[in-house]
Amino acid sequence: MRDQALWTWHIISAAVIGGLLGLHMAIMHLDALLGIFNPAGGHPVDWENVVARSKEAGFAVNYVLLLAAGLFHGFYGLRNILFELNPGKGLRGGITLVLIAGGFGLFALGTWAVIAGFQKAGTV
Amino acid sequence: MHEVIYKIRRFQPGVDPAPHWESYRIPRSPGMTVLEGLWRVKETKEPGLAWRASCRMGVCGSCGMMINGSPRLACNTQLSELGEGPVTVAPLPNFDILRDLVPDLRPMFDAHRFVMPFLIRKDGKADPEGELMQTAEELERYLQFSYCIKCGCCMAACPTYATDPVYSGPMPLAQAHRYDSDSRDEGFHERREILSGGAGPWRCHYAGECSRVCPKGVDPAKAIQLMKQDLFLDALGMGRRRRAAPLAGLPDGVSRREGIPEAPPKTV
């Protein structure tokens, strides 16, 4: 059951990444047309615009979701690539463990950054 | 006289320390197949040469071997397809060698048996006394996959099967999907218990070699992708809810004509 569930989440995370990356591309490259995500005007990566977006709870959720989907999709893909090298059973378990620990570590770090940005942006 | 050179990989476990190549020069005739050439080698040069073959017409799946570096059926391969150079013949890779060109296919058949390649029905009518209803469209869903002759060419070509000891391989997976797609079958959930783990289709990276070399056009790679789709939808709770095809009753107003004997009792 585990491989079936992992594969299913792999596909779901790909769909989530597709949607959220689309939003990211729209913010970064379609601002002239949309003009809704960059209230300070100028370039989308200008400090004022980044702060303005960070104040939005929706964007914070978006960032965390994208982070989770990207980490799961990437690390599951990396695990598949490493398993192609036909490691032994013990090493397979070790690889899985390291990737889970690394994934959760990066997720915690990224989530902390999003939350800190969300809280601090409110004070800027 | 027109001749052809056969380079054959020989190996006799317990006698030869390692496989080695031997060459045989034999007469070449129009329309000659690789299998006929092997027979000619055996009859005139090397009586101890071993291989498997039976039907000589691409039906039994016995004579799968590596011919000029590609898994093919020896009976189905004309020498004219291979050009003028020497013909190299070796046993199918990814299997142990029993002798010369005879691979040990037991792991393939064990994996095949493991995925339950037969009709599973909850009403106990897997071997019914009449016909099970099936439309032409329902037949189309699995017909292509039912052409498999278990020759092992796809297993020999699969790069994942070559390296992953848990992966079932293209033939057993294609056959599992063949029964999962059959409207007369209700065994999807029983097979899922096996296929949702490491033995399932998850390690397939769609190299597509299995479909390229299949001598019957079965397209195991397609079956594996369709199986992934079915298992994905099943995990989301969106799998097909299907009732197995019912037993067809006798048509109304029809009776047995006099003089037609009853079918003999089953022996199996």
C-alpha cells in the first residue's frame, strides 16, 4: 500500500506545484497585465512588494503549500533515482530515513521563514 | 554456396567456468529463420547445443533469445532481416542460464503466478457452466494484453527488472492489468494488495523497451501506465466501481435439438 500512496501523493504534489508555480509566474511576469499582487508598483521583487505580499495570510499559506509539495515531490523523485542504483535493503531504509529527516528539516526551516516574514511584515 | 556465420554463446554450468562464444559456419537458404539455423548447427556441427523451441510459428513463446543484441523469437526472425553479417545468438539476459541458450524463466513465472493471472469472482463463477456476458468494447479493453505468449523478451529488455530484485517486470504486470481490465473479473482489490507495494508498477520509468521488443505487439509499457492510473484513482477513492459480468442465460424459446450429444464431463 505504501508505494501506491507515495505515488499518489507524488502526482497530487505535482498538480499542486503546477498550480502554485502558475501563480508565481503570474506574479513575477504578468504584473503589467494583472496589477493586483504588487501594490507598491515597480518590479515584483522590490522590497515593498515582497513585504506587502508577506502580510497576506493567503500568500503565507501558498508559500507553505508550495514548499511542502516541492519538497515531497523532489525528495520522492530523488529517492526513486537513488533506488535505481539498487542499494541493499538496509541502505534503502537509510536513504528513506535521511530524505524524510532532510525533508522535514527543510520544511520546518521554510515554514519558520514564512511565519516570521508574515509576523514581521505586519510591523514594517 | 551462400553461407552464414552463427556466433553462439555457450555455457554449461559445472563444466564451463564462464560463458564463451563459439562460431559455426552453415549454409544459408532463402526464407531461413534463426531457429532453422540453430537446428542446422545442431544437426551438422554441435549436437550438444541446447535451446528451447516448440511451435516454430511465434505462438508458444519458447524460443526467446538475444539475436544480434535484441530479444527476439528465433522462429519469427528471418536471417534476411538481420543483414549479411554474422548472426549472434545469446540467452535472454536478466535470467540465470541453465545451459547454452536456455534461460531459467522460473522467476518470471513465479512473479506471474504471484499477481493471480486468472478470473477472480465473488460469486464463484470463475469457471461457469455458461458464457459470461461481455460487450465488444469491454473485450477491447484487455484484448491486446491477452496476446502475451510469455516469451520473456520484455523481461530481458527491461532496465528496471535488470536491477531491481523486487520489481515484478513487464510481463506479470501487463497480465495483472489484463485481468484487472476484464469485465468478468472482480479481483482488482486482491491484486492491489500485491501491486501496491514494491512488486507493483512504481519502479517503471517508461523506458518502453518492453513494448519495442514484444513480438506480439502486446505493449506492456502501456498496460503498466494504465495500471498506475487505475491504482492512482483507487487511492483517491475514484476507482471504477464495477460489477462482474453476469452469466448469460439461455435465450427464450430455444431448446436443445435432438441428436446433439451432451458435452463430455470436465477432466480438469
